[in-house]
Amino acid sequence: MTSLSSLSSNSVYDPEKHAALMVDYCVSAQPGERVLVASSTLALPLVEAIHRTLLMRGARPVLRLDYPSQQEDFLRLASDDLLDTLHGADLADMESVQASIRILTPQHPSGASDPTRQARYTRTIGPVASARAHRRWTLTLFPTPQGAEMAGLSQAEYEAFVASALFLDRPDPVVAWGEIRTRQARLIERLSRADEVRILAPETDLRMSVKGRGWVNSDGKRNMPSGEVFTGAIEDSVDGHILYDLPTTFQGRRVSGIRLRFEQGKVVEAQAEEGNDALQAALATDDGARFVGELGIGTNNGIQLPSMNILFDEKIGGTVHLALGKSYPETGGTNHSALHWDMIRDLRPGGQILLDGEVFQQDGVFVGEPT
């Protein structure tokens, strides 16, 4: 995480500036387009700002707001029919919009949700997620008080951290994201020539083929903030073992110390030190849940420590993340699943990324870049 002393005195969170970035840069909303805005009531200041901005651009906002414990209540109380059957109107809602903006509102993991029921529901709403993926979409975060507590910061410090990570403290955030895009394009130039990626670290030795797959330059359009390059490994090529050493939350559960072993692309052994029942339920989501859908390399050196939120943590410079489940079609990945769960391995220090046996990153620093 950015050290507090390094945050600009201008790092003050402004929902209106955040909204303009989401509407104009991330989804490029056009007059007459229907744009879905989905979040919890905890993000009302940002939701209101996005709603106003969309209206000023001539777009048609569609708001979907949950109360903070709504998902937990649904999973606890819903009948089997509600849990396992997708209503046509839910899919039609997503198919009727041209773009979507989702806003995360960090909350303490409750541990109350039944992971098996959650996995069932994830499978049920898979078509909605698929429809969203075929439209312009973006994901961002509103700095909640619970998010600040999880990150170990005061509310003011957390808002400054979020503003800095999104470049809202810059005179022109769009220019700053353009600089990220240029740097990542240089990394992709080298990655695109590689056939095999190997990740080495304590309790980690994992190989996979990326031959013929495309690398995506994640420059803040879909994830805000961003700062990663990612691809889809050849589905049956992942082999070896890995320890994901950064804790995370998954569907309201804290999960940490995940150890996976792969053979011919498939997870054949899995164990988590904390939240193991959630891990096992996720792996049972469907046939594709035990295969890797994404390999991502974090490049955002402005985020240095985990804040218990995957949107930020997977971008930490010097980390890699592999998502079990759904592939992104633009990478050439073919794995299908209702699951997409990013798990993070820190490579600072003591870790390496090798491309065809040649060191590409050492101790979290890309070869040829200044430390």
C-alpha cells in the first residue's frame, strides 16, 4: 500500500471526480444508452454522483441498490427454487443495458453465509455474469468505514489511499492512466514472445504454457483502480504447486493460506488454513472451477500492502494472481465456469517469474526497470 507519508496533500476523495472518471473514461457512456449502476446503500454518495453525471451526459441510469446484508439474507432464507432457478427478468435486465458500473463497498467478513448455497447461487446467475461480460463493464470501490478498518487505516487515510490509487489526486487522472498503459505495453511486448511462464517462491513452483494466448493491458477501463497485465494459460498446461500467501475475502468469507496442487491444468489437491469450507465449495461450483481462467501480474507500485480487497490487492506491484474458473475470451482462454476467484501470491522478496527459463521479474522488480 502507498505509505501514508507519500500521499499527496491533494489526496482527498471526491465522489464527483470519481463519478466523472467512471462515466467518461471507464464506460464512455453515450447519449441514450442505458447504464446499470449496482452497489449497496453504503455507496450512496458515489451512486448519486454517477447518477447525476450519467444524466448530464444524456444517458439513462438504471440503479440497483442492495442493503448491506441483503445477500446474506437471501442465501439464508431463499427456497431451493429461488436459489437454483434464474428468473428470465434478471437476465433481461442485464441484456437491456449497454454498460454497467459496479461499486464494491468493503465490509468485515461475516462468515455467516453457507458456502455451498453460495456456490449454487453463483452457478444459477452464471448467465447474467456472461451477459455482463459481453457489454462494457467496470468495477470500482467506495471507501467505507469498514474498509478503512480492514486496511488498518483511519477513514481519512483510507479515502486518501483510494483517491491516490485511482489517480484522483492528479490534475488529469486520464493522463495518468495513459502512462500506466504505456508502461504495461512494454511488459506485454516481452510477455507475448514467451511460451512458458514459471512462478518460483517459497512453497511455490508452478509452470504453465501461454503459447498463442493474448495478454491484456488493464489500464483502468474495467477495474478502477487497475495496474495489471493478464492472460489465460493453456487450460491443461498448469502443473505444480503454489501457496497463495495474501489473505482475501471471498463472497463474505475470509480465506487465507490457500495451497493448491495442479496436474494437467486441474486442481488435484486444495487446502486453506482459514476458510477451507469456502474453498472446497467454490471448487465444486462446476467442472471448470478447478482450472485456471486467468494469470495476472500486478504492476501498481502505488499499492504496496494488502487492504483485504481483491480489487486493490491483485494489482499490488510485485505480486501474481491466478483466478480459478472463468476465462476472459479476449485472452484466447476457453475455460467456462460460473466461478472467477483471484488468488494472490506475493513475490517480494524471494520470488521469481521466468519466461522460457529467463528471469523476467526478481523479488517483485521487472528486469531492466529501476528498483
